[in-house]
Amino acid sequence: MTMPDHLPEPLQPIPTQPASPRAAVPAWAMLALALASSAVLTLGGCASSAGIAPGAAMLAPAAVGLATSDKVPVIAADWWRASGDAQFSALIERALAGNPGLRGAQTRVERAQALAAQVQADEGLQVNAVADLTRQRFSATSIYPPPLGGSIRTLANAQVGAGWEFDFFGRNRAALAAALGAGRAAEAEVQAARQVLASNVARSYGQLARLFEQRAIAERALQQREELLGLIRQRVQAGLDTTVELRQGEGAVPETRQQIEQLDEQITLTRHALAALTAQPPQALDSLVVAPGSARLPGDAMTLPTSLPADLLGRRADITAARWRIEAAGSEVASAKAAFYPNINLTAFAGLASIGLDKLINAGSEQYGAGPAIRLPIFDAGRLRARLRGKTADLDAAIESYNAAVLDAVHEAADPIGSLRAIGLQQREQAQAQAAAESAYDLATQRYRAGLSTFLVVLNTEAGVLNQRRLAADLKARAWDAQIALIRALGGGYAGPADAPALALTAR
């Protein structure tokens, strides 16, 4: 037989104390337990866990470019309240209160907590009662002598039993730690789901604001083109323009109206998306209007960090959940290893048994007993080793999932920081370009009124103005979207529990 990786410390004999035979475990039973435990130490290597170990390692913060000293702004847990837009805040809070997906995540927490309570209960004293009544014919040619043999009698039994498992090798403790770790991971995953939901509502709200601003730009363009069309008609009547300019002016008006209809369609669909996120009927938000610039995010005044800190990983609920999954998987491995060692139980029972129901409560019908029970795996055709390999593979998978989550978190934080810097530069350049386009359009219109240029020049300069106005709205929406992404990437205000597992400190 192969010896296990390590043997437990020798068990000390349990001292016996004099007591009544019904109230205490007999001395012979405790002596048998001690002798059996000593024999177990000699035979403990019959099934071995040797050679099975996890191969994955957690990524260290430094390995993915996270600094240890830099700090980033702290995000409030209710960051949307700082927007100053009551309508925006109400949408997010309604989504967090009523979204079915979030409630589903909460039920997984409750299930994990129930499982932990079940595992914890298995560690304690187990007491059960049994009562049965059987009408039986006893064989006349078996071991039963007359008059019992060949007769039909009633067997009665009423008994209370108790059992206690001595968790010398930590199998039950490891199983409980695994269940608790899974429960804490589920709680962190609920927080991660809350952040995803809040950010999705915020992004849809920003998209709706962009569409309303684009629509306002299109309405201004329609008004301008209708005014220009009236001017063209006057000039045609005066003989200053031809029908070519008139047809060009007439074609620009329905084109702008078609753009407004497209924007109205997109507004409707975005309202439906927000209604779904907030668990409302599609038509519930048909009257929702978002004024451009009505909401301001914390990211508007945020100083962008030059590098990402290591504590970013502690702020994110998904990273915390991944670490708890590792802790739970590690405890599962420990429990699987403990199964290679003896399982020692102490059982006792007391009750009444009789042949004949009328004799059940007689003094002579009492029965009781107590004694140890030791189970040691000697040969199981590799079942324990297979289970341990499976749990070890689960641990490796949990570690690699954590590593993938860390890499995703770093990129999710770095991307919006880079985008916000680039968008800020683009907005400054675009503002200058729009000012120049607006000025050129005003000059072209004045020259056209004075008969110094053609209407084609006016149309060309107007197209430049409209493009710049749309670009300004798009850049504003991109900045909003990047701010939402940064808030989420920086944890969204999540504060991990004080007992969260520590971060990996060394690179693999």
C-alpha cells in the first residue's frame, strides 16, 4: 500500500469516566476507539492522494501593469445621484429594484446560503427517532424455536439514535468553507450584476440624449432649409434664379424630414430598451424626453489617473467573486483530500423492542448500545483519486477564470481612460471647426441674398455646419459612454467585504 502525502498526528486515547451504563459510553468502547485509531495510522496509506496538485497560479497585479502606489478617484455607490437629473436617477433605481435578472441573481445567493447552512448542520449532533410495527410469520424450519417458529407475531420497535462524527481530518470544515465561499461569491456576483444593470441604463439614457440632440439639430436644419426655399422662390419670381435652384431647395426639405423620421424611430426603440431594463411595458416610457446636457456624471470632474492601481482589483465585484470562487474550490480540494483518511463516528441508541405490541412497554423490552464506527478507504478502484482530480481541475479553472477577469478588468479600465483623453482633444478641435463652419455658412447666406454667390455654395456650407453639429452631439455621447464605462471599470462604488481573500502577490 502507498503511504499518503502526510499522516495526521497520533490520536490520543480518550479518557473514560465512570458513569451509569445508560448515560455514558462504556470504557471498552472508548478503548476500542483508541486502539482502532492507532491501527488506522498504520493502515492510513491504503488510498493515496499523492501526485495530484493544481497547476494554475493567480496573476499578480504587477504582472498586468497595475501599480501599487497610484490612486484613482473613489466612486460613490449611488454615483448616479450626482448627475443632478432626478429622471435619470429614478430610472436606475427602478431598474435595480425590479429587474428580473437581478432578482434571479439574488435567488442564487439564497440557494448558496441554504447550502452552507445544510453543510454546517451536518457537522453537529444528529438525533433521530424510529418507530415501526410489523406483522410477521416466523419460519418453523429456521432458527426460531417453538412456539415462536411457525407463529404469526407482531414486532414492535421504538428507538432514539444519535451520531457524532469526529472531524479529525477537516473534511467537514473544508466542505463548510467551500459552501461559505460559494455563498460570498454569489453575493459579489449580485453586486456585479447591479453595476452592469446600472451602467446599461445609463448608457441607454445617454444614447437617448444623443438622439434628442440629433433631432433638435435636424429640426433646426429643416427650419433653415424651409427659409432658404422661401428665399429661392422669391428670387425665382424676381428672375434672379432658375428652376434648378428651386428644385435643389425643394429636394432638401423632404430629405431633412426623412432624417427626423429615422431619429424618431431610434428614439422609440431606445425608449423600449429602457423600459425593458426597468421592468416596464414597452409603451411606459413613450413620453420620456431627455434634454441634452440635463445630466452630468461624476466623470465630468474626474482627474484621469496616469496609471491603474493594484487596489482596482479589490474595488470590482466581479474580481472579488472570482477570488471567492478560488477559495471555495480550494476548500473543495481540501475536503476531497480529507476523504482519503478515516471517517470516525460515535453512535448510540436507546429504545424498546418486543415481539408482541402488548409487551413493548415492559421493563425487559428496553435496549441500548453505543460504540465507535471507523471507515477507512483501502481500495475503491480509483474513485477518491478521480474525485480529487476533478476538484483540482475545478480549482485550476477557477484560477484561470480569475486571471481572465483580471485581464478584462485592466483593459476595461484602461480603454475608457484613453478614450476620454482622446475625446477631450477631439472636442476642442471640433469646437473650432464648428465655429468656422457656422461663420462660413452665415457669410455664404449673406452673399447669396446679395446675389454674389450661387445657392450651391450655400448648400455646401450648410452641409459642413450640419456635419459639425452632428459630430459635436456624437462626441458628447461618446464622452458620456466612456464615463459610464470608466465608472463601471473602477468598481461602480462597490466596497468588498473586510474578509475578502487577499490578492495574489507574486507573478506566476
